Amino acid sequence: MQMMIGDQFTESISGERTRIINPADGKPAGEVPKGGKEDVDRAVMAAGDAFRSWSDLPTSRRGMVFWRSAELIRREADRLALILTTEQGKPLREAKDEVLGAAAVFEYYAGSASLITAGYADRLPRYGYGVVQRRPLGVCGAVIPWNMPVLIAAWKIGAALITGNTLVLKPSINAPMAVLGLGEVMIRSGLPPGVLNIVTGNGREAGDPLIAHPDVRKISFTGGIETGEHVAEVAARTMKRLTLELGGNDPMIICSDMDPAMMADAALRLRLYNAGQICTSPKRIIVEEGIHDAFTTHLERLIRDVRVGDGTDPGSMMGPLNNAAVRQSVEDAVQALEDEGAAIIRGGMPEGLPENGFFYHPVLCTGVSEDSKIMAGEIFGPVLPIIRAADLDDAIMIANDTQYGLGASIWTRDIAAAENAAEALEAGIVWVNQHMKLPPEVPFGGIKKSGSGRENGLAFIDAYTEEKTILINR
């Protein structure tokens, strides 16, 4: 596959290419150009050239591109999902869910085009007439991770482009191909050349030049805290606007009025989605004393029956982790929890899996201390740490005792208790009797070290436009 810059799919200036590895067997899934600073410069120039004509289009015309793109994505969902599974690892059904989610995001932004108003005018005594315009920022940049690349790309593409901006997008080098497929669909749907540019490459050689580029007005970044801090520091030198989504350590609070068997099934299903490689995955399962033991017993039985395998196998409940570094970090975290005194129960691994695949068994950790040093960080894999809480107040205190603040959920039949807990939990989004659902109609983002700014909802209007005031003395 090739990068998407201006009016063509192209190789990098260096001519070098990067091999993309299939996480299920370690074999090549494809190749993409190894982009660098010169390629970023080309992409930013192409985006700048396209900005005026794109921003001058009526919002309804821009919206039509997204309607057509969404329709084409739905028609080609199986093809795009297969690309995503072979480079990222998730089961095909999850990959297709993600692709269809991107179509829904594009439909949302197409439908929201009419809300991007041009401003208002009024007569102001002693000042004349005041006109407030809402204008696009210009060329924007986006850097996205490998865990949900198609959906996260759609969030950033939709918000930037529908408001009249142009965009240079850098996907993760671990999963760039489905994102290139998404861009190709948009071109076939009538997106003018240069409005969306996709540069493939690693963070140091392609990401940093994009973040530092003086002609890029905004950066939207999704990734880890340390990298996010670096992005903020570099972007500050050119006074760029920033949206940062920096991961989470989401608590899932389960109250004693819930059925323990039903909750064990829900916790396992949620945590193993995408092999636990989701920022909003429930990473700390906090269970009230009353059902803790029954819940744990049910979960221990369920975890032994999880079928791990190639994402293209319809029988696989969970695919491999995306890469060797992630697998090692998960194993290190599990070992550290065991060293702290937690009991470790590992799910089975079927025989015959490719030796070079990045497979990892689901892990249940019981007896986890509420002040565990390991639980202070984000475990990005299929690990279910169970923390015992005396009551709901204790559970909320444990849940809030973290540097993260992305998402949280409360599970109870007591709606009054749920409302109080939702108010008390320190997170950008709180779910009641559900977790991880993110419709594009609502804003999404974190507090504390989970980031700043919001994506989706109507927050995109302020995030990707600026107001200009004109005072007229007639």
C-alpha cells in the first residue's frame, strides 16, 4: 500500500518501506512507505493548497462527502474488516463492528454540518454592528494509535473536515493499512485531493515533524501519557491547539444487589473485547463484599473456557495481542501483581497456535490490593484484577484513587445510588449498567492525566473552529 498525499497515492521520498506484521502468525500482512519529515512537509503543503477551496464549500456539500463515504464503507465493511484483523489482530466480528462504527461516525458528522453556524450580527449601541464569524483553523494534524485505528481515525477526520479544515493524519506504524483503506474510500466518495493526507511512518521520523510543523494549527493525539506530555511540549512551541486522549485505568464498580453470575459474564466479555487493548476497557473490577466471592467463583470458571485464536477463525473469542512489546508488558504486570501477593488464574491456550503469534491467555487476578503499585498504571491486555470493596463509598474512593480519569462504570439496580455514584466518580464519561459504549453524539475525553479536550458530540465545533469578531461603525 502507499501513502495518500495530495492527488496521489505515493511512496516516501526515501523510497524505504516498513513491513506490517500479522499478530496471529508473525508473517507479513503487507507493506507501507516509511515516511519522514520531507513526506510530512509534502502533506502539509498539499493540505494548505486544498484548504481555501474546501473551506469555501457550503457545509452541506462537505457533508455529502461523508454521507457517500459512510455508504461505501458499509458496502465494503467485510473487505476493510479483514485488512484490520490481519494487521491488528482482533476477531473479524470486532473488526467489522469497528468499521461500521466509523460509518456511523461519518453519518453523525454529515448530519451535524448544519450546526456549524456562520455567526450572528446585532446592533450594539455606541459600537455599531457586531458580527461574529466561526472560521476553520486551517491545516490540522492527527496522530492515532493501533488499537482502534479505523474508529479513532473517523473521529478525527470527521471533526476536522466537516468544519472546513484540511488534515494530515499519521496512523500507528503497527496498524496503518485499514486507515489507508478508509482514506481511499473517501477519495472514491468525492473528497477533493489534499483535503485528507495520510503519512505512514514511526513516531520519531513522521509524528514529531507533524507535531512541530509551523503550518499545522491543531494536533489531535490519542496515545499514552508520556507521549502525550511530549506532544503537548512540542506543540506549545508553535501555540497549536491540542486535543489529548491519553488512556485510562477505568474502574468497573459492581454492587452487591447485582447477580454475580451475570456480572461475571459481563466483566469477562467487556475486558476481553479487543484483547483488553482499549483505553476505556474496565481495567479495575471493584466488587462489593456481598457478592465478591460468588462473582470470583463464576469468573474463574468462565475464564478457563475462553478460546484464544486467530482473528479470522470464527470460533476465536479473543485474538492475539498486537505486538511483542505489548505482550511482554502485560506479562510483566501479571508477574508484578503475583509478587505483590495476588492469586493468579490463567485461562487456557489451545494447542496448535502459531509459535510466532502474539497470543496471550486471559488472566484473573484475585486478592489485589487497593493500593497496588501495579494497578496505578494501565494494563493494556486481557487481565482482570478483582479488588474487594466494603461498600459503595469504599468502591468510589478506590475508583478515584488514580492519576487517570477517562471512564468509569457503576452496576446496580438502585438508580438513586447510581446517580450519586455517577456524580462522585472522577471521569470524563460514566456509564450506568453498561461500559465502553461511545456513540458519536456525545463528547468523549478524560480528566486528570487522561487528557484534555473532547472529541465527538458538539464539542467538535469549538475544537476545530475559531471565532472572529468584526465591529462595523456605519
